[in-house]
Amino acid sequence: MSRRLMATILAGVLAAVGLTTAPAHAAAPGRPPCDPGDCFTVEVSLDRAPGVGQSARLTVVVTPKQDIPDATTIIELPETMRWATPPAGLSRAAATIGRSPVDRATRTWRARAGKPVRYEGVVTAVAPGPASIRVQARDGRPGPGSDGLAYVTVGAESSVFGMPRKGRGRRTERSAATAAAGDTCVQGRVTHVRTDGSIGGVPMAEVDAFDTDAGGRLMLGWAETDASGGYKVCFPGTEEDGTGQDVTIEVSPANIYWTVGFSEKADDIYTDASAPTQDVPPGTSTTVIDYQSAGGDPMEGAFRLHSAAYDTWKAYTGWLNDPADDCWKPGEQNCRSVTLIWAPDRVLPTSYYCPGSNPECAGRFQINLDASIPLAKMTVPHELGHFIMDYTYGLMPSDGTDCGKHYMTTPMSSTVCAWGEGWADWVAVQTYDETHYRWYTTGLDLESPHWFSEGWPTRADASRTEGRVAGVLIDLADSGTRDEKYWDLGGLGPEAIVATFRKGVAQDLDDFLNLLDPQHHDLAQAALFQNAIPAQHVEDLADRTPTRRPANVPLQTAFMTTPDRWHVMAAVAGPDGADVDLATTPHGSGATVRSAELAATSTDFVAVQPSPATRNWFVNSVSSDADYEEYGMEVTEAPAGNLEAGTPQQFPMAAGRLVEVRTTWIEKGVPATLTVVPRNGQDLDLFVMAPDPAVWGLPRSAARKSASGGPNKMERLTISDPKVTGLYAVVVVRKAGDGDVLLTRV
């Protein structure tokens, strides 16, 4: 019988016998009082915009929304400013973001809800350029902080608040052939400094080459950088006066698939230029003009965002498995471009994607990013995940509920909201082949949470939790060493996840899983259970196939009996040693039989007596005082034929096996003696179970047991006065070791 059919049959059985929920003590922890990023309000102000050599008073007010025992305030002063009078009570240390030095002042304190904490100091501007004073309040958990910002563009004599907005000039359409026309070429590399301080090429950025002289600017040609940031632009190399061209390159984080700008206006795209290279020799291609964004300059942040978009595009179009088409949505004649809007002086309550229905958005296919996002590795891939869903489906799935603010471990208002955010989380994590969703200095593990993971919801709450949804997608895609214990059985790869995503509009995770190919149904159910979403899960057990599972989860294992055979179901605690108890229940009618040995090392078992004509289903549950305590379990069916006096039976019991069963016919009042001898030094126990027509099954406590002889010792058991005639079960329990055993009826 297929596992799916068996699960369907047993669903009603489990409800009938009251085995559809885990023990009460296994309930998931309650949600935190506030989500990371939403625990404080942060206000930052300067009383003036200081020029070089001038000072200004900085005021920071942090107001906690909840009592937080380990709140931390961080104030970062850029290298263009110095403390004249630092705020009292903060510890200071030098730090570096990318290659930009900052003076980092911190304080950890016990926050009280609604009680503001005020910091005041005096800063002095020491060099011209952008000056971003960044303040963050954190609550000690992984995730975003609550941000505040004061941004000044420092001048030699006077300064202004904010970043001067200067967009690039309007571009005209040009063909790709323009980049290679002419007898003279310049080449180089466009680079930026990543947040970890390493130098990275800027891929798929626009490079325009201009001739700059007293007569003005003349566009010579353009190119798009390659994957390492390299470019080459060719053009006619001789000017009207017979000299070489005076070449300036202008770079922008833009291409046909995405652009990074500082407002919704089409031409408000970040642009910067190199210094002119005079008289490039005509007819040559050896002139190198490199460009690297200046430290702390807005272009540095824009290129970080652009590179994150490239990472996402490169990964996602690879998963589409269509090398002939690089569009976010294959088959589009004119591929949609998404606009990333970001400015280093623009603080938002949260970054967000605009599907067109948001009143805060000027148009569709637009992402609005907070000033801090160039430091957050996965926010751009996350928001692009929303764009991909909107573009692929032609809409953003909705059930009319307001999804609002969200965090990975907090249940949302609906499964629709959790699906949209969980998909975007998966795109971000999978883009970098990661297990954690990462911000700047912290990351949250989305791969490992399971039943009873602290702070993670279960069941109905889990189905409305984006981190759980992302966990299911991660488990379906990953394989090998990334697979977790028990129910992470995936290995489909991100290509299969994306192919399923594109089959039809999925309103939530269930809709998505229903679109999977039928052969992947069991994988999907296992991934759901690994991430604590279903209220129950059923697995069938195969004869003499031991397996290991965690206790107290709403798991039911099932086995089917063969007529006229004894069967033994066994369970034993795992390496952690917490005691486990076994309960077995028949399909249809019949009381539950429980085996609850007090010793954690003792193997609990339930023996199912022979049924004369029918095959019957039995279901099992295992409980423990320790949640997620690993236990071993095994069902064993007695083979045909009985153990006869004077005819020993030898059989193997490999490591991992728990129990073996044989049968022997014993007459009432006729003594019988049985022995078991370990052939390879094992430690064994011997039990004999008498038939009892009044019940369907018997616990271990109903059996007669040999005195434990210990490792490498024979076990001997004598029934001196059998009370009934019938087919008895002879049960051998393996406590340690592996190898052959010799069972004899003397």
C-alpha cells in the first residue's frame, strides 16, 4: 500500500483514538513582546549643518516600546567628523565598515517601556564630504535594529543637510554595436568596496565614454561591465584637430533588468565620472581607465545594492534553466525592469516592494530601501523575491488582509502573507546558498528550527510564519550534508522549486506544494513536518527496519500485521538517555497498550498477538519527559515455523536492531526452558510472552524475563508451570553489541 493511501486511512484512526496532538507540555513558546526592528523609536538631530572646523550639537533619543533587559544603543560617527564632547555613559572604539573608519560608541542598558533615554554630545566636522551619523538600537536578538540617522554633506565653508540630488543626463537609445565601433578603445574595471572590506567588481553596470574638452562633451560609446566589473569601449580615436580623444568614463548602477536611483524620477540614477584621460593614442586599445567609488560616497552604497541585485538575477535566471533567456520571466519580448530607490539620507520604517497598490508608491515594480540597507546582505534579494512573484504571477496574492510589519519567527495575519514573505526569504537565502537570513552583523538560522525550537511557532501558527515557510522551501531544495535529521529529505534543487513556482498562481504554501509533481508529495509532507506545520504526521514501519525519531512530536508510526503471526513493537531512548514510553493502538476498536519501563536504558515493547484471518493496522506514539529526545524504534514479525526443543535457531542482530521474536508451542503444565547465547559478546535480554485471548496485545511488563547476565553471557529462562496451552512469543532484546545470537529451547 502506498504511504499516501495509508496516511489517508489512518487520519481517521488517529482522531478516533485521540492521538492527533502532541503532549500539552510540548507547546511552542509564546511570541516575543516585540519583533526585532520594531522595539524602539530612535530620533537623531543636529542643531546645525557644520562646515569644516565647525561644531554642532548632536541629540539622540531612544524610546523602548517594551521592557528589554539587554538593550544596546550604537552611535557611529564617520571619519569626516570627530567628537568634541562625546555623550556620557558610552564606551567608544574604532571600527571599520567596508574601508570607511567609524568612531563607534555603545551602551547596553535595561530598557523600560515608554521611558526615553537621551544622549547629547558635540561633533566637529574635520573634512569635506558625506557625513552619515548612524544610530541603532538593538534588543539582543538576531535581526534588524531600530535605526536613526543624521546626514550632512560637509563643505569647506558651509554644509547642507542631506545628500545633494544630481541625476544623470537623459540618455538616448543606442544599440549594443555602439560599444565596439571605432579604431580606438579604452578598457578598465569598475569596482567598489564590499562591507567586509574586500574589493569587488561591479557587474552589469553601465559605462559611458565621453570626449571632454573646451568644446563640451561628446559621447563616444558605451558598454556594460562583465561579471568581474571589466569593460571595453571603442570609438573613432582622432579628434577634429588631429589629436587623440580626451576620455572620461561615466558609470551608473543600471541595466535593462534593474536600476538603482535616489528617487522615482527615471533619470535620478546614481552616476559618477572618472578624471579625464588626455589624448588617448588613436588606433590603440591599451589605455586603462579604472573606476572605484570613493569611501563613504553614495556611489559606494549604490554599487553594493546593484551587486546584490546582480547576485539575485544571476542565481534566479540560473534556476530558470533557460540559457537563451535572461529575463526575470522567460519569454517576455520586453523584459520588465525593477527600480531600487535608495538614498543614504533616507530613513524608512522598513524597506518594501511596491506592487502598485501601495499608496506610498509612485508606480509598480519599485523597491524602496532604507538608508542602512547597503549594510544588510539579503534585503535586496528579499525585495526582489517580491518583484519576481509580482512579475511572474501578474499580481501579488492577497486575501484582503493587511500583512503589515513582519519578522521571520512571528505568525502573520494569514497564510497568504506568510507565503509571500517566506518565498522572498527563500530567494534571499538561496541566492547565497546559505542557511541563515543575514542582516549586517547578525543572522537568523532558517534551516535548523524544528519542533520545540525556542521562539518558533508550531502547527497553525507555523503555517502563518514566514520563517517556517522559507524553511520548507530550503528543505525541499537542499541535499547532502545540508539535510537535517528525520524529515529533511529534499534534494530537488532550487530549479525544481522555481519550476513549480511558475506552474500557476499559488495563494499560499499549500497551493504551491499542490503544484509539485506527484512523486514529490511525500517529500513535501516530510518538509512540512520538519518545520512543525502539520497537526500530525503518519509514517509506516517496515519489518526489521529500525529507525530513529524525536519524542513528543505529533508523529504516529504504523505497521500492518500478518495473520497468525506474533509482532513486537519496540522503542528505546537514544544517546541522551531520557526515558521514553511507548503506546500502541489498533485500527478500529481496542484499548491502547502502553509500555513504560522506568529505566531509561530499558527497551519498551508491545507484543501483538496473532490474528487468525485478517491483516490489521496498528499505530504507535512515543513520549518522553524531554522534548525532541531521540529514540530508536522497530517492529518485528515472527517468521513462519516454531522454535522446537533440541533444534536451535541462529540469526543475526545487527547494530541498531532492538528486538527479535520467535514463537514456540508450550503445553499447559509442561515446563519449558529457553536460552539465548551471544556469539559476538553482545548484551541481550530474553522474554517469553504467554498468549492471552482476552486482549489483543501485551506490554513488556506482562512478559517473563531472564535475569540479566550482562555482556557475553547466556540468558536462561524457565517456565516451570505454564498456565495456558498455546503459541508463546519468545522475545530477544539487544541491549548492546551486534552479531549472531543462538536461541535454543532446551
